[in-house]
Amino acid sequence: MNTYKRHRFPPDIISYTVWLYYRFNLSHRDIEDLLAERGITVSREAIRLWCIKFGALYAKRLKRKHRGYGDTFYIDEVFVKINGKQHYLWRAVDQDGEVVDVYLQAKRDGAAAKRFFRRLLRLHGGEPRKMVTDKLRSYGVAHRELVPETIHSTQQYENNRAEQSHEATRVRERGMRRFKSVRQAQRFVTAHAAVSNLFNLGRHLVRAQHYRDLRVIALKKWNRALALYSGIGFDRLEELTSPWTNRV
């Protein structure tokens, strides 16, 4: 089945637009102007609808093809205000900085912690070796009832990795002038995490040539994720996405 059926624009332009939105801190208006500079006239509303529909599809494919996470989870939650009501964005990252899961909930009590832990166990396929959290009691409840054999650490500063991982979402939240609904927020953070994981290449940790090689591999993985929904072969999709600006 071709997911792009009945769309006026070709798959390569749609996929490039979605990639721009989730990869960089750009608004729908910014992307509209970038496309216009290349001779492509598309409204910001169309871009918004593309990001909603195809962002979720791409994220699902990327998560299914993910190589797997580490054995240590760093877990934290932050306040997120949506329509004047306070919610909590729960996030877990592994020792490599990749986002294991991100989940928006209305509370941060023991029931909410257990719900998030169950999601983590389902995604990870088993219990991690170690979990690092702050001293919120809800984590202790979930640990005792769901993963008692897992090492649970609450040492000061050890959870900085999880706390810092919220910054990218905070930046996008400010750019979007806050999330408008719980559904929209969950949809965005899920897709954003999947794309961020793919391009989380540790640029400051490797030599320039190694980074470029990793970037080529990441882009090929991205194209493979698109091939599933485009109805065309991967080789053909690479041919389209590389020089698409020359065809407009």
C-alpha cells in the first residue's frame, strides 16, 4: 500500500519536509520559506499535516528497526504545562544518551511510575541491569513491585544525563510556544525522540571523518524507513531524495 497516495507532492519532498521539522529547530513557517526558496509552493498547514501523519509513521518504523538500548536507564520527569494544567513528561535514556521512551502523564505518583516502567520493560524486552533516578518515592514503589532485581541508584548528580536530555524538548517547546494538547505533545516528543536517536552521533567525541561516515549511515537508515511507506524500492528512493532540488 502506498501511504503517499492522493498527496499532490511526491514522497521525496514530503519526507524531506518532515525530516527538517523533527531534525532541526524549525517552525512550519520556516520550512515553508525554505521550500519556497527552492521553488516549491506549499502552505504551512500542509506541512503541519505532513508532520503529524508521516512523523508518526517514520518514528514507528525507526523504533522497530532500532539496534537496541543499553543496560542502564537514567530516568527523570519534568513539569510541562498544557492549556494551563500541569503535566509530567517522563523520560528514560540509556548510557549512550539514546532516548528509550518518553511518556506524558497527568501525575507522578506510584501508579504513574509503574505505568512508565511497564512501557520501558516492554520496549527493552526485559529488565535492565541498573536504573538511575532521583529520590522521588514513586520510583521506589515501581522498582520494588516491577524490577526488584535491578540495581536502583539515587545518588546525587548521577542522574544528570536524564535531566540534560530534556533540554532538546524544552527548546522545541519554546519554539512552538508551548504544546497545545496532550495528544499533540505526546505525538511530537515520540517522533522527535526517534529521529534524535538516529542522528545522535556524538559529534564532539569522534574525528571529523568518522562523524561524516556515521552521518552517511544514519541518512541511509532514514531512507530505508521511508521506503516502507513510499511504495518504491530503497534504491529508487535514494535516487529521488539525493538530487530532488534539481528536479523542481
